[in-house]
Amino acid sequence: MTITTVTLLKRRAGMSKADFIAYYEEHHRRIGERVLAGFATRYVRRFLHSMDDTEEPCDADVVTEIDFPDEATRDACFAALATPETAAMIAEDEARLFDRSRIRTFSVEERHSQL
């Protein structure tokens, strides 16, 4: 059974959406790929764009989805991410990109509808 985590991330103040996306895809994504390798089976970034063309404040600019084959692998990954060296590397890069006080991570319980 696949286990999915979803993280809501807000760009840091003063950073344009275009610069945010470019930095995430050119730099932060590569860190994610490196630290998730061997644990995750899928790592997706979903950048949010308003459908009404407004730039009203929103709690998130990107939703990341990470799939794991099972809870044990997810837990092992999060333990590896929490080691001092890895946590420091991630935090340093996150400070360039995100409002870290607003990061929220969730475990997903998925339900499907027949349409």
C-alpha cells in the first residue's frame, strides 16, 4: 500500500513566484531527489496559480507530494532527514526559499469517487 505525504509550502517574503519556481526546480528539487532516493517512489511539486488571476495572499505556493511504499519506509526516511547534517543542509536551503514557519506536512488518506 502506497503511503503519501503532502507538504504545503509558502515562498519567503519578497520572492517573486517566478524566482520561487526557478530556484525550487533548479536547486531545492535536487536536494529532495538526493535525500529521498532509496526511500520515496514519487516526488512531485505542484505549483499553485490562481484561476481568477488575482494575487490574493494564500497559505501555500506549492504542494509537494511524496509517495513511499509503506509506513516503515516513510518513517525511516523522516528519521534520515532528521539527522543533524541532513537537517542542517535542508534548513539552510529552505531559508533561501520558504517561509519556514508556515510549512505543514500531512499524511494523506485517499478516497475515490466513481464518476
